[in-house]
Amino acid sequence: MENNRASIKDYGYRDFTKLNKIYSIFKKVLVVLIVLGLYLSIIVIAIQSINESRNLSIFTNISFQWYANILQEEELMQAIKNTFLVSSIATVLATFLGTFFAVGLYALSKKSRVLWMLLNNVPILNADIVTGFSLMLMFRLLMVVFPNIFGLFTLVMAHLFFTIPYVILSVMPKLKETDPNLMDAAMDLGVKPYKALIKVVIPAIKAGIFSGMLLALTMSIDDFAISYFNTGAGFDNLSIWIYAVIGRRNLTPSVYAFSTLLTLFTLVGLLLYQFLQRQKKGKKDEKNSFNNISS
Amino acid sequence: MNKEFKVLAKPYMVWLSVLVFVPIIAMIFISFSNLNSSISVSEIALSLSHFKLLWESSTIIAFRNSLIFASATTFICFVLGYFIAYEIKLSKFKNKFILLTFVILPMWSNLILRTESLANIMSENNILKSIIGFNIFGNISGTWMAVLFGLVFTYMPFMILSVYTALEKIDYALEEAALDLGLTPFKKFWKVVFPLSFKGVVTGSIMVFLPTLAGFAIPKILSRGRIVFIGNIIENKFIYTNYNHGALLAVVILIFILGSIFLLTKFDKEGETLL
Amino acid sequence: MKKIVLTIFLLSLSLILVACSSKPKLRILNWGEYINDDVVEKFEEEYNIDVVISVADSNELFYSKIKSKTTAFDLVIPSDYMIEKMVEEDMLVELNYNLLPNRSEVTYMDGVDQIFTSMSATTLERSGQTINYNNYAIPYFWGTFGIIYNNRVEGLEEALYEHGWDVYFEADTYFPTARRGMYDVPQFAYAAAMMYMDNNPNDYNTELLNSVQTVIEDASFTEWGDDTLKRNIEADNLDMAFTYTGDYLDRLYIQLDEGKTLEEVRSDFDIYIPDTTMVFLDCMVIPNTVTNLEGAHQFINFLLDPENAALNAEVVGYAVAFEEAFDIIISYLDSEDTWRKNWANANSIYYNMEVERTYYPLTTLNPTDVDAIGTMIQDVITG
């Protein structure tokens, strides 16, 4: 770019160096402020987790007792395990199913696609408690055949119900962007349609699949109302537990400690992953770096 | 796309029909009937008596609050979220996967914990004040500013993710071409990049607008119970087992919102931007 | 990808297998953290039963869970008015007192008996039926409601003890700048205003509703909250709030635990319990979804043992319902253990049996009335 400047200036290029400098400082400040905004609540939770006192409004002393205490909180531990189990199953299934459903919906005529995409919004729009309630009533019909259905199974099904729409919503715009000739070209080369789908289309929309997966996990891990109505047999997740405790008692600061650990572990995991990728990349050539998302 | 793939949507159509259509029809029925938990089948009658709830001043105010806050939140999320998404795209950091996860990571902590911690530092005497000696927010606890702040920074990751997904594949050659044609960087952004990413903005707006509109926990906690959203009313109706009113409100909102989205698609001439 | 899916399925399979132990199960639906784990363990060992606890945060959620029958619960711990509603809708099983020999070992406290009587009375008035709720329910914990106040506000304590409810509701006359908070359960707000007007909080008619609305509007509450109220008073972000006495004790015990003295805490914030006040009584009841009827009775009988009841209260901190258990707690006044001593002290102050009070448990109002109260509160808030 630098070298070209003199030549394109004649064609109307203007010099923005000064403006760019101010803009780049402004940009940096804004990025920092927004990230701070996003993480503000997490930072406060972290402060609450290392506060020696259980009083949430005064910081007395730094203490890690609440971290040590997590393991002793049996109900909390059980709730955490349940949450992870349900969310991981639901996320994997939702990402997988949602992607293929999106492909299917995209293949429909425009008219019916609009209709089904409208319906796809209902689980996102509907108040959780309404969704939770109506799902429970539907699953109850199955109880005639499977009397012990309520528990892990119904919980996962309910989570699929509100996570799949997010996956579809993320994948759909990517599908529209893919070149329709891509499929045709592959099929002209003799590749079977489903193979072409997996080998050609899926890689082209993977950014959408990935963000769909993140959204699905995010929605699933933090759901209360839908989970409450569709769980059973003591299979309570973390949100149900938190709500139930604040109904009559106080939350133990170990909950904040767990939250902080979750964030920290993910951050460390991400950094580690990045570090390992770098090391690998050092050996490979630069070509791969054009892949924006490497997973 | 190959028409053969239509079959992939079939299971989802069945799933949606059973789990969305049937409950909606049931809800419409409930909102017209006197059905409640302690009534027997023979006493069921249809009536319009529940509809006067819709003209109740608290219902109208709550609905207005929801619409205003959801619109404002969506707009602010769009401006700030787009900016962040664009920065992520421009960033030299190769592994965007990590940046996106970083953006959404706060949402993995429980919503109640996050919101209560915000409420904590927005009030007069709080934990942060006891450390740094002053209030970063002043004393905005209980005001609309507190609610808006909470909503924006809770749902912004949805916008960032959607917009980034759309920006991700924009060919740099296009941007270069635009510059070569003499567009200023701003014009380049406005004429080339933004239109190409508009689908992501629409998706992101849906993902921010809808949950904000139906939500109840954030307004309840951050306004200290003083700003009522329609979600709060539905929640209360269902909890106090007034399913008739709860179902009525839920259905009215569903029809209102889905109807507006549907109308938008009608006005969308090319028919490809939305949905 | 395949590997991940496989691992997850194996993991879930193993978890399900682990969950299916051979011991008989007892499924309890309870409030969160509302039971001492030691008591549960002791019971499990003694009776070789596996206790599975599910939790929820309101009586209404208990109700919908039992009503939906999606899980076969053996025991639930709802409050008074919900028990009335559950009995009315035939959701509960009558207790078999032959299986509860420990019942003869305990005497219910006066307040608890008052609540049972009052429940029967309101039921009679509402539906014309005579129901003895002792046939369905054994008390678990109970408690009063009161006004938590910020003692850092000069003169507030004296005013409260002199003028009672007036100070809380008459914002124009008393402490106009005080920040008042109300529990965001519409019926609680209604009941509080009714008691301020010297009415029975369970009475309802449109005229009363209108005057309650005026009273609540005049109080100009700055916060409608739940568990946030107690913390905001503690933090000096609020000056008065109508909540559970147990809410106050919860915060009190925490502060005592951290080394403050009772006097220090009380000089920061305290609770005033009016002479006429609302009470609640949480009871163990057996829903008709029960599959382990014997186990449910065994559990109830186990908690009818005063020592177990006192042990349970030690972690939960609410008021025990049996005089014998209360005596055990009071006997800790001479204990070496500071926590037990403080605990006994607090019990003797806040659950003082000597003070004559009128206790009103809330009743289940007619659904349309509940709804009218809810709408009235929403109208006040959206004003």
C-alpha cells in the first residue's frame, strides 16, 4: 500500500494519516471500554469470590477459602456436573442437527423457507416460562409410554428445542453466501451430493457453524425456566439450584468461585491452544494462516 | 442448493410443528377459555373476558417498556457490536476462534449472578467502592440507565458473533478494488463492506431484540423492581397459575412480533436480505 | 467429532448406571439449602434409603411440579397457604400417625398451633369445609415477618417501636427521605398494608383493594425485591423493608460468624416484628405422587425427633416448630461454642415466646382476587 500511494493520489486518493492516527487511538480506547463493559460483571464476581467476608458490599480481606470450599458443597457440585453433562450433549447435538436442518431449510422454495424461518424464531422469542411449560405438557404425553422419561432425556430434548434455532440462525446467512456453483462443480466432478455437502459446503460455512455452536452452548449452560419444568428425578442444573437457594437462603460465595474458575480455565485453555497452534504453525508454511478459523 | 437436501429439513419441520404449533394452538385456546388448574372438563367455556387484560394500563406500559428498551438495546448493540466485530476481522490475530470465544465467555456465567453483581456495583455503597473509594457508576441503581447498561452488555456478544460471521468471508480484493476506484475508507466501508455484512446485522438484531423483549430477570434486578417489562408480567401470571392471562399475553406478543418480521420480509424487495 | 460424541454418550451412560443404585429412593422437593446435609446422611445410614433432593424457589413452582406429576416425589415442603391449596385440589396423602411414633415426643409451639387453627378457619370460611391440616402436614420450620430497618438512621428504631406499621407506610409523616423496600410478592404487599390498616390480611374486597392501593402508593417504595432487600439494608442502600425474619437472621448469623458481636450487628441493622404480623409455616407433606410411602413416613418421623430438628435448624437457621427442639437450642446459651451461643441468643430474642403477638398466616385467596392484587401492584409500580 505504502508504495502505491503516490501513484493513486493522482486518481483522487487523499491522505488520511493524521486522521487515521486519532482514529486508531480512539478505536483502541473504545475496544478497551467495551471489553471492560462485557467483563465488568465477571470482574465483580471474581472480587466477590476472593472476599473473605460473605458480605457482598464490603471487601475485607483476600481469601481463597471459597475456592477450597467448592468441593464440600455437595449439592452445588452435583448441579455443576448435571449442567456440564446436559449442556455438552445438547450443544453437540444441536450443532450437528442444526447445521443439517439449515441446509435442508435452505433447499426449500423461498416461500416455505420464510415460513419455517419465522417459526424457527418462536423458541427464541417466547418467554422461557411459556416455552418450558408447553414443552413439559408435550413431553408429558410421552409419559404414558415411558413413565420415567423426565430427567436427563427430557432436559436434553428441551435444550435442543431452544438451541437449534440459534444454530440455524447462524448457519443460514453463511449458506446464502456460498457460491451455488460450488456444489454443482463438485457434482460435475462426480462427487455424490451428500459427500459434496460434507466436503465442500460444510467447510465453506464453518464460521457460521462455529458461532452457532458457541451460541447453543451459551444458551444451554445458563437456562433456568425451561430446565426447571422439564427436568425430573432430581436432575437439577446450576441455574435451578441458584434460584432455589436465593428463594430462602443465601448463596455461598463458592458459587462465585466456581464462576470465576470457569472463566479463568477457559481463558487459560484458549491461550494454551493459541500457543500450541503457533508452535505448530512455525513448522508449516504461511498458507494455512489464510484460514481465519482453525478448528 | 441441491433440492435433494430438502429432505434434511423434514425432521425439523415435524419437530417444530409438534413443539411450536400444538402449544401455540393450545395457548390460543387457553386464552379464550376459562380453563384453569382446578376446573373440570365439563365446565370449560369460551369467553373473551381475559382480553380486557390487554387494555390494563400496566400491561400497555410494560409492553411499551419492553419495546423501547429492546429497540434501544438492539441499536446500541449494533453500533458497538459491529465495531468490535469489524476490529476482530481486521485484527492481526490469526485465530479468530479464540477472539470469538473470548467475547462470549462472560455469558457462560449465570445470568442472575452477573446481573446481581452489576446491581451491586451500581448501588450507593458497594464492594468496588469499598476497594477504590468511589462509585464508578454514581448511584444509578434502579434507573433506566442501569437496565439499559445491563441489557446492552449482556446481549452484545450475540451481535458480535453474528456480524463477525457475516464479515468473515468478505473478500479483501473487493475492499482493495473499492479503494482503487477512489473511495475513501469510510465510503468503502459504507458502500462495500456494510451492505455485504447486512445479513449478519439482521441475524444479530433478531438474537438481541427477541430475548430482550421477552426477558425479565435483568430489568427486575437492575431497576430494583421498578421498571416492568412484559416478560415480568407473563412470568408472574404463569407462576401464580393464571395460565389464561399468561397464554393470552404470550400469544399476543408472538403474533405481534412474528407479524412484524413477516411484514418486513414483504417490503424487502429482493427478498434475500431477511430470512 | 465422533470421538467427542462417543465420550459424551459413554459418560452419560456411566452416570445413569451410577445413579441406579439398588437402595430404595426417597425423592424430596425442597427449597435450596433448606436442609442440613448431616441430617440427611444420618437418615440415609439409619434407614438404608437413598435421599434424592430436588429444589425450587417458590411454593408456586412446588405446586406446578407436583401437579404436572413429571417426577414421583415422596415428600414436599411447601408453606401454609400452598398446603391449603394442595389439600383443596386433592394433591396430598393423609398421614398415618401409627408410623409417626415420635409425634408424641414433641409439643408444637404456640404460634405453630395458631397457624394450624387459622388455616382451618380460613378454609372453612372460603369453602365451607372443615379440614384439620394436622392430618396432612408436620411442621418443618416456621417464622414471622417483620420490618428490617437500617439502624444507622437516627431515631428510626424508636419511631418503629412507638408507631409500628405507620412509620413504614406513612412516608409523608415519618422519615420522608427514608428508602423503603417491599417484597415483590403481591399478596405480601397487600397483607402488609392490610395489617397497617388494622385489618385481617386475608380479607378481600374491591373497596379494601382500592384503599390498599392508596396506602402502597403513599409509601412510595424505592425497591421491589426479594433476597436483595436484606442485603441492601445491610449495605446501607435501603432503610426499611418488609421481609422474613429469617432473612434478617441469615445475615445476622453470617456477620456473627465473621466475628462481629450481636450488639454491633444490631446497631447497624435490626428487625422490628410488629405486634400483629404475618407468619409462615413450612410443613412436610406427602404428595399423591408418592411411591415410597413408608420411607416418607420414616423421614418425617426422623425429623420429629427434637434432636434431629435442632440439628437441622443449626444449619438452616429458621425457627424450629417444636418446644423440645427450641429448649435444646436455648440450652446452648451457656455453651462454650460461640456460634451455638450466638444462635441461642438470637433465638431467644427474635423468637421470644413471652411476647404476645397476633399471627396471621396467608391463605389461598380466590384466583381472580390474587390476580386483581397482582394487577393493582403492577399498576402502582408502573404508576
